[in-house]
Amino acid sequence: MRQAPTQMADPTSESKLESWAPRPGEVVGGRFRVLHTLGQGGMGAVVAAAHLQLGQSVAIKFLHPKLARDAGSVERFHREARATMRIKSEHVVRVSDVGTSDAGLPFIVMELLEGADLGHVVAAGPLAISDAVDYVLQASEALAEAHAVGIVHRDLKPTNLWLAKRPDGTPLVKVLDFGISKLSTHAPGDVKLTETQSVFGSPTYMSPEQIRSAKRVDHRTDVWALGIVLHELLTGQLPFDGDTVSGVLASIAADPPLPLRHSRPDAPPGLEQAILRCLEKDVTRRCQSLAELAALLAPFASPVGTLSAGRIGRLGAPQGGSFAPSPASSAGDVGAFGITERSIVTPGRARSPVFGVALGMGLALLIIGGVAGIARLGAARGGTAAAAPTASAGVAAAPPSARILAAATPPASAAWPGSSVAPAASAAPAASTVPAAKPAHPNPRPGRPSVPAKPGATAGPAGAPTVAPTVAEGRD
């Protein structure tokens, strides 16, 4: 179960911080005074601060000292700022400055947000159809612009989508954390980083091609993730499940998604088909752009959402060239990865004996290295699920994915909050506990508002309880 929303850290909790973390009253870069800490984890810390001359409130993200000593980590940290600066959409968190503190810690200065991430929003129950579609379309505005300049996010999930408000009170979704984004075109100042045998992203939202190789993905991996997010916003469940991290990844590679209609019988067939187009395992059968997806979603959006769909359609085509799926990895390719299995208590559902993507006996070894756990692998389900519409082509009969992967895997160990909240920092690859499955909310609450009904949570680093584990090191 996703933990209940937590209030933003206040100054009384500063005594619990690690000694390196910036303290209230410290001046950063000669311009910003730290007010209090918003979150802290293995990748760094995020603090609220105020500009000394202007009085402007900002959020400042600091890189952890252990990473600040690594040139590659520093470059990736700066790449996040550069990637964000290249996207002009109002649906991206604004970055205003970068620098290095007196203690030698790189930092990024960003706008300070109020609200809650969509992970906390959906924890209160599935959203109304038009709200869920509108939020995904707003996020798609930012991502379509990113794709047009050659940026692929690679880590889309509800906790990286922030629900804020415009000055007039209307909902405003902002995409957070371009920390593991991929640049298919490099701007001046970008350093080409090596990404050998690297897998990163949040496991439950990874596309099949991202599971095989994070380097060999294009904008269509973001389309896949948005399909997962939309299904989750509508049902409170994930469309692929499993008892372990490797089981979920095998399900992504082999199984059809859970049918949307089972949890949302009021969902129009066209909306389910749009999600299935996102979740095609064969990238050539998937929606080929966010403009195509927006056209499919527009009939189910509010009038405001249809305006978002129109803006997406007017953006340029994605950069980066064509995508060629990499062949399935062999065990010889992945010897550097260790495996940690963590049991997840989830009632099983009937598996379709379908095996669409060439899984390979080394799949588990490829995927799990560095993955600490997995958050919310779907809601509790009883009974047997009917066969879902198949979301991939070229499938062949085979034993259930979980059984295959087990053989391949060696044994192993509302009211808005009054406080402002900062953008998220990347989750750390440190070990974390695995929450139990969240009970399903089969139907949205009548008259559900389009803003969170519970206080927003800190969108901080890995310490925040709602952030799904992220494979982080060695990013491109």
C-alpha cells in the first residue's frame, strides 16, 4: 500500500539530517538563504530557500557528497538542468540557476511548487476519466516539446508528475526529474557519457525495450510509460503485476495488460484502446508520437484537455531518428548485475500463456541489478481475470512468464497543503522496503474534485516513501 501523504519537512526535523545537508540559515551561492529541508536521500537533498535580495522563494537541489566526487555523476546532474532549460512549456519545473556550494556540492535552483504528486492523488482513489486524461495530456505537452528537441525522459511515473495550480486555481501538471533523461541530440556543453550494460528507470513503468537497454530507446518509451500512468490514474492499479520485481518485469515483457474495463467498467472502449496502443510491446505498433496519442485521448478530455491535445498536435516531430529494438540480451551480456528478489504480497491473477518478447534466460540478470525494491505493484485482486486484448504482435504460446523467469533467476537474498513543496530529486539505488499491495478502488468517488483531497507530500529524494525505486547510476 502506498503510504499516506506526509507533510513537508519542517525546521524541527533538521536534527535528523546527515551532517553534510545544508542547514537553515546557510547562504548558498552568495544569493540564497536556506529556510528548511524538503527531502533528503541517497542522491542528495532538496531545500526551500529565499533569494537574499529579491525575497523570492525557490527550491534548491544538492547532489550528495559521495556523488559530487564523481565527474560522471556531476555531469548527469548538470544535464538535468540543461535538459529542463531546453523545454519552454509551462508543464516543466523552471530552472533558474546552477552552481557549487562552498562545501563543493553542485546545486540546481528551481521554482518552488505547491500541491502534490499524482502518486499521492491516486492513492485517494481512481480519478474521474476527464481528469485523468487531462493530466496525461498536460504532461504530454511538456514531453512532446522535449521529444521535439531530442530529449527522452525515461522515468515517467505518477510521482514525477506534480499537480499544482495556476493563479486562477485551475489544475497545472508539471513534469519533474529529467535526471535520467536521454539526449538524442547534444547541445553545446553536453558531455557524451558511456552507458554500457546500464538499465535505469522505475521498473513498473519501463517499456520492454527499456528493460533490455536504456541506451537503445527513443521517445516511444515515454509513450509506453504514459499508458501505464493513465491506466493507474483510472484504476488505482498497475496493468502488469507480479510477486517480485523480476516477476513484474517478466510480465511487462510477456503478458497482456490487465483489462481497463475490469476495474473501470464505465471507461469507454475507445479509451481502453488508446491505452492498449501505448502498451504495444512492438514499438512499431505503438503510438508513434504523442501527437498521435493526444488525438486518441482528445474525445475523453474536458474542453481544457482538448486544447492541450491541439497544442501537442502543433509541436514538431520527435528528433532522434528511427528506433531499432535491440536483440534480447544473453547471460553473457549481463554478468555485472547482481540480483535481489523481494517478495511482494499480491494475490495472483490468471496468466495468459503468452510470451511476446524474446525473454532470454539472462533477462532477470539484465534487469534487477541495482533495483532496490518496487512500489505498489497493483491493487489486491481476487478471482480470475478474463483474457485481455493483446497489446503486442507476434506472440507465441509458452509457459507463464513468472515460471520462466523463476527458472532463469538464481536464488537471492480537497485541501492543498499550506506549505510549499519542491520538485523531486532522483531516487537512490539504496535498498528499501517493499510495501504491500494497495487495495483497489474500482470506481471513482462521485463528484471527485480535480485536485488532491489530501495534503501534498514532500517530493524529495529517495527518503520520500512514495517514490518507486529507480536504477540510477551510469546514466546517459
